[in-house]
Amino acid sequence: MLQAVKRINKAIQRGVAADTVKELMCPEAQLPPVYPFASAMYQQELAVLQRQQQGELGQEELFVGVEMLSAVVLINRALEARDASGFWSSLVNPATGLAEVEGENSQRYFDALVKLRQVRGVDGAFLSWNDLQATVSQVNAQVQEETDQVLAVSLINEALDQDNPEKTLSSLLLPAAGLDDVSLPVAPRYHLLLVAAKRQKVQVTGDPGAVLWLEEIRQEVVRANQDTKTAQRMALGVAAINQAIKEGKAAQTERVLRNPSVALRGVVPDCANGYQQVLEDAMAKKRRPGDTALWVQHDMKDGTAYYFHLQTFQGTWERPPGCRLNTSHLTREEIQLAVTKVTAAHDRQQLWKANVGFIIRLQARLRGFLVRQKFAERSYFLRTWLPAIVKIQAHWRGYRQRKIYLERLQYLKANTNAVIKIQAWARMWAARRRYRKRLGYFQKNVNSIVKIQAFFRARKARDDYRTLVHAPHPPLSVVRRFAHLLNQSQQDFLAEAELLKLQEEVVRKIRSNQQLEQDLNLMDIKIGLLVKNRITLQEVVSHCKKLTKKNKEQLSDMMVLDKQKGLKSLSKEKRQKLEAYQHLFYLLQTQPIYLAKLIFQMPQNKTTKFMESVIFSLYNYASNRREAYLLLQLFKTALQEEIKSKVEQPQDMVTGNPTVVRLVVRFYRNGRGQSALREILGKVIQDVLEDKMLSIHTDPVHLYKSWINQTEAQTGQRSHLPYDVTPEQALSHPEVQRRLDISLRSLLAMTDKFLVAIISSVDQIPYGMRYVAKVLKTTLAEKFPDATESEVYKVVGNLLYYRFLNPAVVAPDAFDIVAMAAGGALATPQRHALGAVAQLLQHAAAGKAFSGESQHLRVLNDYLEETHLKFRRFICRACQVPEPEERFAMDEYSDMVAVAKPVVYITVGELVNTHRLLLEHQDWIAPDHRDPLHELLEDLGELPTIPDLIGENVAADGNVDLSKLEMSLTLTNKFEGLETDADDTNAQSLLLSTKQMLADIMQFHSGDTLKEILSLSASREQEAAHKRLMCRRQACEAQTPEPLRRHRSMTAHSLLPLAEKQRRVLRNLRRLEGLGLVRASDGYQGLVDELAKDIRNQRRHRQRRKAELVKLQATFQGLSAKTTFYEEQGDYYSQYIRACLDHLAPSSKSSGKGKKQPSLHYTAAQLLEKGVLVEIEDLPTSHFRNVIFDITPGDEAGKFEVNAKFLGVDMERFQLQYQDLLQLQYEGVAVMKLFNKAKVNVNLLIFLLNKKFLRK
């Protein structure tokens, strides 16, 4: 042991820290544990101890010194690791030898020492024992000082409660209070202000036990000192003013009056003499003989008194004992009163001087008033005697006038003939003058007259049209005025033809885009498989060739069926087959019960495909109002059928996957429904995508891991916290709670924007979607009358929000809500933020609160409850829509009066599949064998093959998918039965025929009633005009294409003469009256009302046709843009394939002449020590020194090659992508595998690469 001690002393003297620690750790020395990482500290402290001993240290001295230094080292290590419990156990260790260590101050010791280490720097030396003892003493002193201050504050509040100014002063003078400038004369003021402040605090807080804090006491002390200085300066100023008054010097008096300490108002230099005189008088009045007192009292603004001694110039807030007040001394208020009086007199004098002219005018007005007063007295006298004056004047005027009249009458009687002749000429001249003047006025204002007449005619027309539209029973005269609107012009036929053509183009465009999208999706899958080496590059290239523009044009050309062959060939058999299919599809289109039942007879997995391929084609994707109306009827019927047969409780519509609901949402969320979603959600989603700093994560574990990753990446050191934790453990960290709170605030702000956008855009939701919601609500309420309103609203809300809006919120790129470049995609933070918003809105719509595993989100439950009520009001508004008949102006006669026949575009495969399904399920769809469906299926006969329908020439081409060839069907009703003969008994047909003929008659006969119109005989001119109109109508009909021609029933009586039409109408009216459809008693007003309804529907049809043209043009442009996008994406895929080909091609440069890249060589043990390597499976840690990892940068930036060697033998190689590491780090992956065996820390590996390669 002695030898070991000697070696230790020698090592200390040499000054090599490593040798000293090595010797200290020698077991022979029998010393306490030594920590090598603090070798410098051991060397430094023991060397100092050795110098103090002036010789070698003994074993006991070394033992005590090492024990103390090891305790100090442990304290430093605990401070570095932020380990408070380890720090305290080391601090109170008797071996440390620290004095005055108090347990209640442990945290403050810890914080102070941590702060001291931070001040010295991360790489600074360890804290010595002296530093520790000094810090402990300093913290104890601070705690003692704070305790003394609290005691002093409590004494002050106690003195205030006792209302003892002396005790208050003594408490304020305590050194522990730390109050400066506390003066004895100001003691009453201190006490007064502190008592007032405490009372005010009690009133504000409502707490009777409220006390003043130290800072509040300090503020009141400062305020009392300031009040004292202000009062003393004011008292000195007032004393100076009194002295100047006594001296009788006006200039000096005026100067001291302007002293700012006295704060007198209205002092004017020009009034100095006046001030002196008035103040001397006031002082003289107050002077008393023998008044020699020296104390003066001044009243302050807060009601307190300040006493001032005129000889010592000292003041006090308490009245001195036995003092007498000086009564002749003027106070500040008396001086201010005198100054105000003098200044007001001076201002008045100046005012008079400045307004001499005004005074003169005032005097003039007064003189005028006196003159008018005298005039009024004279007028009153005259008014008093007015009756007498008037009577005298009247007698005189009457006498004179009668005399003149008699003389004039005698003269006229003598010249009667001449007078008559003169009067005649004068009257003629006056009449001619008036006529010419009026005629000239009209000629001068002819344009204005025409405008006025046009205005009155237009107003009359508007009134008549308003009567036609809004009156329940418009008169015949009004209906006759607008009967010409029922005529179909050439512009109507051209517009219908353009609408038909545009519908065809839109349907074809939709099919083309669907096919193109399917090809792109398949290409996406093949490229993904290419990346995983599951298919060859050649297969991808071969499929990519299908997306070229040439092949797409060829496919579009082959989509149109050759009309010279197949089903549309010019043969009787094919024609009958074609008409049979047209009759069948007309029945399926107009009678939704067939397709509604057929949907539920098909397997669940085929329903969607059937709907997309057949039903949507049958209704032309609802491209016009007729198809939209009929498609809604199908949805309504199918939904009612599904609820009636398959739903046992309302919740089944939410938990299950209802077929009709799925189809409705799929239809209205695509096509034109996408524009509605874009209008509702586009702006708020774009705000989310543009906010690059937005990060919403509500998972505590994710927030915890991202915090750990960020810390490790910034420091380059492995975190001591565990990586895998539970949500409760993660939430125990304040940093995680802070990040969660920030995320929740961001989530609520963003959700509010989405909620406002959705609730305020209820009118932008597609009408069909809202109507289906209305049908769903009504049907559920009828089937489940005991269900609460809340349950029904939750089901409807699930349809409108969760199924329709929610997918667009979660994946806006999938529904074209936002524009994405070819190959672009949403970033993970953006998609995660949208998902969080969608989840919160989903809970709010369903009225579901957070609980269970989401306990940390329970703070949002109040917000969810409030938002759920808003969703309820939103759903109620959404269901308030008119019926389709009112919305689309459709009824049972719409097809009969329509100009164009309905046309559908359907592929041959869809036609055959529909025919086959109807044959298979006809007994279930139509149990009654007298049903029209059975008759139509019998007309069609056996199921044809595709070659039978398309022709042998087309079928011989093996490069075309025959089932995708497209054909058009002009739908007609086999059971129409509208041909009108003289013996026709069909009431509705008779009514339509009568209305058509009556509309033609009303355009040529006038009258107020039908009987009057029909009783008039037609003239030759009327017959000729009628014949010309019918010929024009027939010529226009002949030029109209077949799909646009009207029904035969509408043209059956067109060429009849006008008189014959009148006779037929009279006969039909008698028959209709016999059937009870019209009444002669009311002048056949029911028939007139039907004509008015037809006119209104014709106007609405033209308006809707115009709107449909605009919508279809916009839809076609959108589809064209979508096609362009798909083509760009196809080009992008092509470029990607070319890049893959270039990458796989052999390089033309020699690889042997390049300069060798520098590489890093680490053993597994070194990487384990750095924390980069976690473990190697099936390899003990003792063998890690035999494993070498070579990290070599690749030819491209961000690529590295990792080569593993065991005992110098190459084992495996691994290509490492820097971007992949960053992605793993972003996704929160902490550990990854190399060679499927070695586990590495992702964050520390990134730090190592940054340090060794990327930061050089």
C-alpha cells in the first residue's frame, strides 16, 4: 500500500492526469472509486492539496481527498445529465463535506449549479468543491433574504390593519423590506396611501383578506414622496407670491404667479398691475392686527391638508401640536380666484375692442326693432277699422262698375252681328293655332313619343306575362297573346341539335377519360412493381405504348359503330331488332322500378360496375334535365326499396354499406359534382397546402418521438430517454404537452375554416345529392316512427358529410379539388393535417365525443358538441329542396311535347349484358306476366351475340375490343298510343290534340272567351296565313334530323284548314266535358289553364336548354383539361421509363481511371460507442472489434456504399440513400436495419454523414 501511495504522489508531481488516475485506481492503494473521465480534476485538486501539505500525501489524506473529489464528480455528472434525484443523493453524501445543505432548497441548488455550468460552457471544466459550497451558500442567502422580505411585508400589512402610522413607519424602515427614501415627516402620508391602496385591492379582488405585495408597497412609498415634494414646492411658490404682494412690485408678482409649481391658470402678463391690486386688496381684507403666526395650511386635491412653516420652509402632513395658523396668508385657491377675476375682466375688455362692428350692428337691430314696433301699432289700428274702410270702398267701386257695365251692354246690343262674326274668326284662329302648336310638338318629340308608347306596351306585356305566370286562372286574352310561344322555330331545332351533339361528345369524352384513367392506374401499378423488381422494364414499356396519342385516336375511331352493318344495317329484321331495343331502354329509363329491383338481384361486388357501365350510360350521366330527373327517380325508388327490404334499424345505413347510397355518392362526387366540391372546399384546402409551416399531430407518441429525433439530430448524442413509450408516458413530458397544445389550437383554427366553408355552401351541394338526403330522411321517418330525430339526422349527416364531403377533405388530389402537376402528390404533413381536420369534423357530424384511447383529446368535446348543433342546422337546410317535378319542370306529358326524342349512347357489351340480366331476372322484376317488360323481351327474342349486333366485317378485326364499340339508340315508347282519330277515346290524347289545335286557332282569331273564338268564321286572309304557318312548320319538320322530330300525335292535325280545326275543337270540347276534364260553365277555363302551363313550361325549357348548353360546354372543357392532364401524366410516365432505360444502359466511360473516393473505416465497437450502431443480430458484443464498416460516397450526391467486413473478409454491401434516411427520420423511424442484421440509429447516422461528408 505504501508503494502505491508513493507512486500516486510521484504521478501527481509529474502532472499527467491519466497516470494519476491510473495509479489512484490501483487496488493496492485501497482508495474509494475513481472516475477516469474526470482525470483532469483529480490531477488539479490533488496537486493543490500536495502543495498545501508541502510534501507527499499520506494514505488517509488521499482517501479523504479522493472520496470528496469522487462525490464532486458524481455531482457534476448528475448536473450534466439533468438528473435531479442523483444530484441530491450525491449532494447530501457525507463524503462531499458540504455545509449548510438544506433539503427544501434542493431544486434551487440544482438550478443554480446547472446555470453556472451553462455560463462556463459545455466544454468547460468540472465544478470544484469550492464552487459547490459557494453556490450552496449563495442560494441559502437568497432564500433567507426572500424570507425576511416576506416577514417585512406581513408586518407592514399588519400595521395597516391596526391603523397605526407609527408601526407602519417602523415596518417600512426595516432593512429587509428594501425600501429606499423612507422619511419620518412623510409617515402619515405613507400610512394614508397604503391604507387606501389596500382597501382598493380588497374591492377589486373581492377578497377581504387581500394584502399588499412588496412592489405595490414600494409604488405607494414613491408616490407619497412625490406628493410631499409637490406639496412643498407648491407651498414655497404660494409663500413667494405672498411675499411679492407685500413688496408691492407688480412685475415680480406676475413672475412668481407663473411659477409652474403653483400651477395657476389664466395668468396674462398684461394684467400684472391688476393682479397686484386685487391681491393686495384680498390680503388687506384677511389681515388681522397682531397676527404673527408662522404656520400655513394648504388643502390638497385629494382632501388632505399640508402644513407649511413660513420661516423654516419645512412642511408636514400632520398638524403640529399647539400651532396657530396665519390668517392673512393668501392660499392658492384665493390667489387663483383673484387671477381668474382679473383675467376675465381683461378678456371682456379685449372682446369689446375686437367686436366694435358687431356692437354697432346690434344697436342697429335694436333701433330697427323700435321702428317696427311703432309700425305694428299703426297696422293694428288699421286692422281694427278695416270693415268700415272696406265697406266704403266697396260701395264706391260697385257704383262705378255698374255704370261702366250698362254703357258697354248698350254698345254691344247695338253691334250684335259684328260681334258674332269677330268671335267666330277669333275662335277659328285659336283652334288652328292650338292644333299647329300640338302637331309641331309631336313632330319635334317623335322619338320620345315612340319610347313612351313602347314603354306602355312593354309594361302591358309584362303585366300580361306576370298574370300568365303567377295567376292561378289567367284570362283567355292573356293566353292568346302568348300562344305563338308554343311554336317551334328553326332556332329551337338548331339549339336542340347542338345540345344533342354536345351530350354525345360529353358522354364519349367521359368514357375516353375513364379508359385513359384505368390505363394510367395500371401503368402506375406496373412502375411500382418495376421498382420492386417484380416485372421487367420491357413489360412496362409495352404497356406505355398504349398511351400514345396515335393509339388513342385509333381507339376513339373504333368506338363508333359502323352504321352500314350490324344492328343499324338497312334491313327489316335489323330495324325491328333496333326498334325493340329502343322500346326496351325507353321503358327501363322511364320506369325506375325495373332497374331498382335489378340492382338488388345482382351480387354486391358487381353492382357498382353494372351501374357505371349501364345505368349511367342509359341516363347519359344526367347530362340534361330529362335524364337528371329520371335518374333521380331511379335513385329514389331504389333507396326506398333498399330501406324497405334490407334496413332493420336506422343505424344500419351508417354501419353497413348501402348499395344505393354508395352509388349516389359515387355519381355526384364525380363529373359535375367535382366542381361543387372544388367551390366548397377548394379555397380552404389550398390554404392548408400553401401553409408550409403547418404541422398538426395529436398523437402524443408521435410528438414524443419527433422531439427525441430533433434533439438527437441537433446534438449528435444519443438521448437517454426511452424511445418506445405509451401515450400516458409521453404526455408526462412538458415539451410534449406544449407541442400537443399548439397542434390542437392549429387544428381548431383550421377546422373552423372548413366548417364555415361547408355550412355556408349548402346551396352549392348538387341538387341530386340534397334530394336523395331528403328522400332518405323521409323514408327512415316513415319506416321507423319511433326513431328519434337525432338518430335520423345522424344517418343523413353520414351521407352528406362522411360519404360525400369527407373523402374530398382527406384526399383532395384524388377528386381534382386542387391542381397537381403530373407525377405530383401531397406531402405527408399536408395529408396528415387534412386527415386530422376530417376526423374532427366526422366526430362533430356524428355527435361522437373523444374517450378511451383518445383521453388527451377530451378537451375538444365541448367544441364537438357546439359544432354538432351547427351540422344539424346545415343538414336541415340541405334537405329543404323542391321535388324533381318542380325543379326540372317535368311531368307525364313532357316526352309528348318535347321537340327532340331522347337518345342514349351505349356500348355493345352493355346492351348485351343488360339484355342477359333482364332475361335472367324477369320473373322477379316483373311478376305479372302481363307487364310490358315481358312483351318487349318477347319482341327481342333470344340473346344475340356481339358479332350479330356489330356486323361480321367489324368482328373480323381482332385488334379491337368488340364489347367497347359504341352505338346510339333513339328511345321511343311502344305503348305511346297518342294517334288521334275521330273516334279516339283516350282522354289524355284527346286533351293534348285539342290543346294543339286550339293554340293554332288562337293565333288567328280574337275574342275574350273560347266560345266567341270558336264561333267566328275564318276569312280567306286568315286561312291563307294559317296555311303559310303550317307549311313553314312542315318544311322545318322535314329538315329536322330523326332524333329531333316530334311525335306523330303532335303533327297529326297540322295540315287541317282553320275552319275544320274549329269544328274538331268544338267536338272535342263536348267529349272532354263528358269525361269530366273541362266544364262549359266556367268557359272551359281548365283548358285555358293547361295552355298557360304549357307556355310557361316551354319558356322554362328554353331557359334550361340554354343553361344546359353552358353547363355542358363547361363540362366538356373540364373533361378536355382532364384529358390533357392524363396525357401529361402519360408523358411523364414515358419520360420516367426513358430515364430507367438510360440508367440501365452500360456507361461509355471507363470506370477504372476515376479518382478513388475517400471512405470512412469504423469498427462495430467504434460505431456502438458513438451510438450509431445499436446491435448486430447473432453476434456478441465482444466480437464487434472484428467487424469493419467501410462507408464510401457514390458517384452521385447523396448516395453511399456501405461494405461490411468480418476478420478482413468482405461479407455484404449496401447502397445507402441519404434522401431515404431523411424520409425515415421525417416519418419518425428511429432504428433501421442494414444487411438485415445490423440495427443502426437513423438520427445519429445522419449526424455522422453530415459531419464527415456533407459539411466539409
